[in-house]
Amino acid sequence: MGRKEEFDPQVIATTLMGCVQETFEKMCHVSFSQTPEFHAKEIIEYDSRMRIFGLEKFNGPCYMSFLNFYFNQKDFEAKKCCGVMVLYIEEEAAEKLVRALGQSGLDAEDPEIILDTCGEFCNVIAGQFKNELRSFGYMDLVISAPLKYHNIIPEGVDFPYSEHKQYELMFYLWKQKVVVVDMVMAPVPHVTQ
Amino acid sequence: MKKILVVDDSGVQRKMIIQIIKKAGFDNEILEAADGNQAIETLAANFQDVGIVLCDWNMPNMSGLEFIEAVAKVPAVASIPIVMVTTEGTDEKIAEAKAANPNLAGYIPKPFTPDQLKETVAPILSAAG
């Protein structure tokens, strides 16, 4: 176990952008139509949870999935998270992405299937992100199973209380903003490889 | 013809894997399990017929790592080829999986393309008959 270092937001953003792009390119064979956008903004907290409201991301309905990151299994069991990632996919785009899975034979008109698929996208993106962090010499994080919602997460999401900023990344497909990822991440310790 | 066992807690992921295998031209019967416990039960009931296991790592109840470790300890099933299909893609995790089951036949990090899955699975299935 080593020292904690402040994350460079740009590094988080660049790494996460790469993970999102690779996931959709490999799974759905789609390419983003413009460079993703990145903003840092204040976390809105309510009742010790991070407020999540999907409708404001696209001015319309969306599918959402989130999961938490933990430093280790003990923290996972104690529900003491070090990070959270929320994936939002605009409703019509989510249907298109399920169809774009191509060989899957999934029913793109079944909301439950679309929700499950969003959860799988979230899981794969987060898995890649943690692998990337590990390859940069950071601790190998534990991730929770993704939870899935439509439009809103009424109870909000757990987040690391040490953090005040969240990073918002916006992705464009078919010339429209259709995918947004919010991430909050506490500084992760460096460890010896 | 040997059966294929797909182990993943995501129904969507199982369906995607199955469709890729079918579209690659393999008509083998496909068995499904949502965690390591279900996989052990399924394997116990079909151990003479299963020709390959495709297994996720992170699953509830019993993880993929625990499952492949358990399989390696039972002579009747230890030689069944297992391919890990998982988001756990670091060199350390791959080494951990190989240590848990020395007969590990392949490792496919998610996300994967249909071609990546086909290229790994096809020779194993062809050899299994």
C-alpha cells in the first residue's frame, strides 16, 4: 500500500473516454460523431446521497445504470465506496444501441432488455476503467454489480464523502448527445506492480 | 456433439455469447448458468457431454475464479477446456486465473468483438467434436 495522490481530472476524463469509446465500438460497432466533452461540477447531495436525475441530461427520457468502486473487498462488504460511475443513455439511442449489438438477437423493444443491456455497458466500461487504473500503477479496485433505472434514481447513489466534484463526460452518436457518464472518484493509492 | 456451458450472471451477456456461437455455425446444445454454483450443478449433470465452458469472473454466490478452481480439483472435469470471458483483464488477473486452473484454454477480456470470441472458441469446439 502506498501514498495517496490527487487524481488529475484530465487523466480520469481521458481514460474514461477511451473506455466508453472502446466499449461501444467493440460491442455495437458505432463510432462517436465528435470529440466527447468533459466538465467538472459540484456534487449535489441530498440525504447523504448524490442526487441523480436522468431527465436533465437529454431533456427527455433515458436509461441509467450505476455502480460503485471500492478500495478492497472489506470496504465493499462495509459499503464504504471510493467512487461511483453513472451511465445515462438517451432512450431512443439505447434502443438503437441494443439493435446495433447486431448478432445478439436481443429484443430492442423490450424495456427490461434495454435496461439489462445498459447495465452490461456500465459494467464493461467500469471494468475497463479499473484495469486502466491498475496498468497506471494504481490499486486494483473492486466494483459492485450495476443497478439499472429509467429516468431517475429516486434514492440517489452512494458516493465518497471526501469528494465535492463530479466529472461529467458527454458523448455524441449520430450527431446527437446520447451518452453521458458521471464519475466521482476519491484519490486511489499507488501500489507497487 | 459436445455441449457448451455459458456461465455469466448477465442474461444479456449470455444471450450475446450464444448468438455469436450460433452465428459462427456451431449447432452444439448450449447450457446456461448464472453463477459458479449453478455452473457446478450443471456440469455435474452433464460432465461427460460438455466440451467447453465460457465463464465470467465476477458473479454472485460463487465467482468464476472459485468455479474454475473447483473444476481443476475434480479429475472427471478438470480437462474440460475453460475460457474466461470477463472485464478482469489485467495481467495479474490472467495469471491468477491460470494459477487457479492450469488447463485454462483461453482468456477474452470484455468488451470483445464477435470475431475475438469466434477465433478463441472455434478451434476448441472443433477439437472437442
